[in-house]
Amino acid sequence: MDFITQEKISPGMQQYLDVKKDYPDAFLLFRMGDFYELFYEDAVNAAQILELTLTSRNKNADNPIPMAGVPHKSVMEYVEKLVNLGYKVAIADQLENPKDAIGVVKRGVTQVITPGTTVDTLSSSDNNFLVGIDKVADNFTLAYLDLATGEFKRTELVNFAAVCGEIASLRAREVVVGFNLSDEQREVLTKQHNLLISEEFTGEDVCEKLMNYVSRTQLRDLTHIQEAVHYEIADFLQMDYATKTALELTINKRDGKKFGTLYGLLDATKTAMGTRMLKSWIEHPLIDLARIQKRQGIVTALIENFFERADLIEALKGVYDLERLASRVSFGKAVPIDLLQLSNSLSNVPAIRNVMKVMGSELLLDIISNLDEIPELSNLINAAIDENAQRSITEGGIIKKGYNAQLDKYREALTEGNTWRLELEAKEKEKTGISGLKIEYNRQDGFYFHVTNSQLDRVPSYFIYKKALKSATRYTTPDLEAIEITVLEAQEKSSNLEYTLFQKVREQIIKYINRLQVLAATVAEIDCLQSLATVAEKYNYTCPLLNETSHEVKIDKGRHAVIEAVMGDQEYVANDIHLFDGTNIQLITGPNMSGKSTYMRQFALLVILAQIGSYLPAEAAEMPVFDAIFTRIGASDNLIGGESTFMVEMSEANQAIQHATANSLILFDELGRGTATYDGMALAQAIIEYIHDHIHAKTLFATHYHELTSLDKTLKDLTNVHVSTLEQNGEVVFLHKISDGPADKSYGIHVAKIAGLPNDLLTRADVILQKLENQSPNLVNSGNSEQMELFTFDSKESEVEIALEALDIMNMTPIEAMNQLVKLKELL
Ligand code: ADP
Ligand code: MG
């Protein structure tokens, strides 16, 4: 606050400074009249970000105070923009009616909006998680909360890297920290994960701290927030953030959207909470066989009962976002139409339950028992809220006739007043002979007789003058005044009463929030299962057989779920994935673009699909339940984190080597590519050997190092497969078909030939290749690297080489050197 240098500060500004002092890290929007004003640095920064005009208060003073304002009506647009950019905003309102104020109007902060606590601005298919972290001894605790849905969970994590992984998976934008971060940790959170860090030190544990932070910012009712549910990340198939991203599970690499992802493919949900739950299922596949089989069983029942499923889908379509409606009720933000949506949603529950019952599966019993249509709640809403009610809560038209006797009386008075008015109008018209006499109403003048100036001579003496317009004059009479008082009073009292009654209804609903949340979760689960069934049927999937005892993988004619959906099943070449008991490592060779990466990803997606309880794109599938998937796929340059590609490659490899078990799946795609040939090859071989001897995880290893294919002679659990190709009418055709054994080595030269390179060159390449092959060290058996010299064989000296040899560099000027270079290039 280096702007504050002047001595005398007005009482209004003093009030501002007092409030601002408690919110140093937020933009403070300070209500003054019809505007929310920002001052000092807030004004300067906000003016730039929001493109506001920067002015100043007390312009003529020596140190004018920078000021910028936004109209109060559109304040939320600006708040949204700031929050979306990762800032905090505190809103200070007038706490008393300015008319009643003595001195400066009382003002105070009524709400703080932060990236992790916005509830109104996000699309309904996404959660907005606020994450809290704390440190207990050497371990970390993590809690996350979605204010819009009330979801609240907590877990323990052993190291900070795991904390970051979980935060990244939750795609949180703000983290509430309950301990002193080290500089390094702070940097990782802000730079690498782009998080807004907030602090909260009061509270017993991470959950309490998080809740304290939320109450401090929200300053409103939080009844809908559930008890924190404990979870273990080890309860789910473990995948780190890099793996989830590489496999494009919920966001694609192109633009970060859902299209082209597994989530995009599987989403045939009909409700907002179903959509959110499906996403969470995909990010957290199960590892408990019984739970997986239960989902599978229900999906089977849904596939088999085609007509019931169609009815179910219809009923689900009528269910609105119950979680968000419940949270709006508890925030006191629900409007009349929200309550109607609530009751409409509840009215679909019996239909859902009936369909589930008809399907007659034992597995559905829990679900059926949780389908509670909360009749007390729908009765309450149906009795109180008018079917035509809209959003406004101050203009009446909310409460049904017959709900409240007093309200009905006011309304009668209103109708009566109307009748009286018409009677009075007719009576006076006859009495005075003013043919155009009308009784009208407006806000400013109330009720009045309207007389056009041409008939003014007929106005009787008991008409009381009110106002003259250009062509007409307005009058009242004692009779009209009496009607006016009754009607206006009834009107005001009736809308006030409606407002109060509506608030009472809203408060009564709060006690059903828990039941609503259980219902919402149940409907979401049904919706997800229905979605899996619908997709399985559409793409002709099969039910996998999962087992816990055998490690065998036997997938017949498997497909890549997402690519198949894009290119069509006619185009996609199905592949078997067979890793029998004796096979842990499959080494995949084949030319570029032949389908190695696709084959590997296909396997990972099949595992994920199986473990969320889905059917699979395959003819038949048997596989174990995996505990984790580790990947090193593609070039995901982690530039922000300042790590080189090769460093990222090695860190990801290390993740797998440190944490994989015999029940894990490892996918290494062209590992070692980021460094010199022999360097990379040596590492690749050592890594394969290590996995083979110590980890025994199922591993797919795609490589361009041909030399590695001979490892099958020494590593008994390793087998070679390759992607086969075909030459057809002088063109190479990629069959995308995986076959046993290593790929044909001379493939590159073969392709070059078809591409039409000169024969001389090709013959030469063949000679070089043969020499290389003869001299290349046997990596498997030789422990020494002395012979690893690439071009040690003798060769016919080229023109360029001869010319190079002849150069006398020490006696050359730079220009001469450059000229020689040009000549050399010409020789090439
Ligand atoms: P590689 O990793 O061997 O370089 P990719 O797996 O990236 O090859 O595959 C290259 C392209 O080939 C893919 O983009 C896809 O269009 C096609 N492709 C791969 N596998 C198949 C398949 N099984 N069926 C049809 N097309 C495939
Ligand atoms: Mg590839």
C-alpha cells in the first residue's frame, strides 16, 4: 500500500482501509452507491485486467487515490473474470440502508470468492475442487471439497510428490495450506501446478482447516457439505498424472477438451451428476474384484433388459442436477424455479425404481433401497410453490393459492379492489359525462382519473387535482384514494408475505439435504452404469473375465476403444494381446507408424475399461486385476517444470521402477530415444533386465533398437512381437497387425527402395548396414563398451572426405574457410 502517503483521509476512505487490511490478498470491491469501487493498487491492477477506466478520487489533491469502478448490476461478470484468472475477490456491501445511516454508511465484506470456491460459474459437468493440505509428522493429509455439490473427501499421502499428483488429478485451482511450506514446495505448487495458495492455520486437522477457510470466505450457510469421507489412493488402480494425460482419459492433448478421450467415448449419461461421476470412475478404476464384478453384473442386466433401459433413460432425463440444487438451497440461493425442478426430479424417482425392480437382479437391491423419492419434500414443494413461478423472489407469483390463509386474503383484497375500481370508473363516467374517463395506475402517481384536456370543462368540483400533462390532467377522489390504499397495501403485504413464505419453504428443505445427496449419488451411479451398457451395446463390446489368481492376459481381437470409434470398426485392425503365465515382457518392434504405440495404449485402455466395470472392445478377454499402470509414452516435454525431455523420460521410468509390483502394468514407448544411441540402448536394456529380474510386472516395451530383440535368448520371461508389413504393387502397406517374433531389420532400406532412392545409394547402404551388424557389439553378452565405435570399419573415401583432408585450416582466413565450406556443400 505504498500509495497511502497523504495525511488526511476521509471517513469513507478510512472505512475502506479498515476493511482492506483484512483482505490484503484479494481484490476488494467496495460498494458505493450504484458502483463497486476499487482503490489504490487494486484499482490500478483491475483497470488493466478488466479494461476499466482508471480515475482517481480527490483528483486535485497532491496524491490522488487511484480508483476504478464497476456497475453493481454487472459486478458478477467482473468477479467471474478475475476469479477465472486465479485471483481472489472480496465483496464489501452496504450493511444498512443509506437513508437510515448516521454518518458513513456501514459496510462490510459479505463474501469472498476464490478460484476454489466459485459455485455459479462453472459448467455442470465439472467439479470445482478446493484442496486442503496439511502435514502430520512426516506424512501429508489431503482433503478436497466441491462447494457446489457438497462432496468432501480426505486421505493421507506419504510424500509431497504424491500430494502434487493428487492435486493435479483433481484439477484443483486453489490449495489451502495448513503448514509452513518450504520455498521449493511453494514454487512447485505455484509454478508447476499453477495454483493459488491460501493459508489457514486454525483447526485441528486438514478437514477443519479447510472448513474454517471456507466459512471465512463464504460467510453463509454450509449445511449441504457432507461429512468428509475417507479414501485411500491405494483403493484404486494407481495412475499418476502423466499416465492419465498420456492415455487421454478425460482431456485430450489437442485442446484439453473431452472430445477424443475415453470419457468422451463412454459418456452416454443423462444427468449432470452422472456425468461428473463417470469422469471420476474413469480417473479411479477399481481394484476390488467384488466391486468390479458387481458393476459388471449390473451392466449385463442393463444390456439384457433393452426396453427397461430405454424407460430408464427417459426417466433419468427428467432428473435435474440434484447436488447443485441442494447446495443452492443450503446457500439460500435457490429461486422458485429451482424448487420446481427439485420436485419434478423427485417425481421421476418412482419410475426409475420400478424399472430397476422389473429387471429383477439381486445386485440391484442396494440401489433400489437408496432410491428415495422423499415424498415429504415433494409434498411441501407441490403444496407451496406455484407451477408458473419463475426466478424472481420479490415480485410475488411464487406461492400457491390455498397455502396460506393470510396471503389468500390479500389476494382477495386485490381482486376486490380491482372490481371496485371498475365500478367506480363506470359510476363517475356516467355522473360526469366524461366519455374518455379512465382510472389508471403508475408507480409515481398511484391511482388517478385520467381526463383528456378536451373534456376538462366537465370535471366536477369534488375531483382533486393531482398532475397536469401536455394533453391530459390527473385527478383523484376520496373514493379512489380509499381503493388505492387497500390495493397498494394488499399488494405490498402480499409480495412481502410471499417472500417470507418462500424463505421458510427453503429453510424447511434444508433438512432433506442429506437424503437428497444420497439420492443424487444413487441416480448418478445408475446413470453411469446405464451409460456403460449403452456404449457396450453400440460398439459391440464383450464382458471380460477378471481373475485374481492368474497373471495371464488373453485378449482376442482387442481394439483401441477411442480410435475405433473415430475410424470405424471396418478400418481398425483388431489385435490379440497374449501374455501367458511365462511372459511378463513383450518387446515390440516394427517401423514407424506401423501401430506400436496404438497397440500399447489399446492394452492400457482395456485394463481401465475392465476395472471400471465396463465391457471391452474385444472378442474375448481374460486378464488379472492390475494395481497400477505406469507409462512412458510420447514426448510430453515438461518445459514449465524446467526438465528436459530425457529427464522427464527418466523420471517417469523411475516412477515405474520404484513403485511397480508384479501386479502392475508398465508401458514403455521407445524409451531411451532422448539420448545418444548407445547410451539410450544401454539404459533400455538395463531397465528391461531390472524389470525382468526384480519387478515381474506385465510390461510392453516398444523399441526402435533392433539389438534388443536378442534379449529373448537370455531373459526367459521376455518375448518378441512385431508389427507386420506387406509390399503391394511396389508400395509398403502397414497391416497394423501384431505377430510373433522380431521385425525384419532391413526394413528401412526396403522402404527407401520403394520410395525410389538411387540404386547406388541403396547398395551402399546395404554394405554399411552389413558392416555395422557384423561389428556391432553383442549387447546381451558383452559387458564392456570398448568396441562401441560406430564407424570404425574401413570405407571408400568420398570426394568430400578427400577435400576435407586437403584443407590447411591454420592458414586460412575466415572468408576462405567459408568459401571452402560452400564448395564442400556443393560436393555433397
Ligand atoms: P508407431 O508407434 O508404430 O509409430 P502408431 O501406433 O503411432 O505407430 O500408429 C500410427 C498410425 O497408424 C495411427 O495413428 C493409426 O492411424 C494407425 N494405426 C495404428 N494401429 C492401427 C490399427 N490397429 N488399426 C488401424 N490403424 C492403426
Ligand atoms: Mg509410436
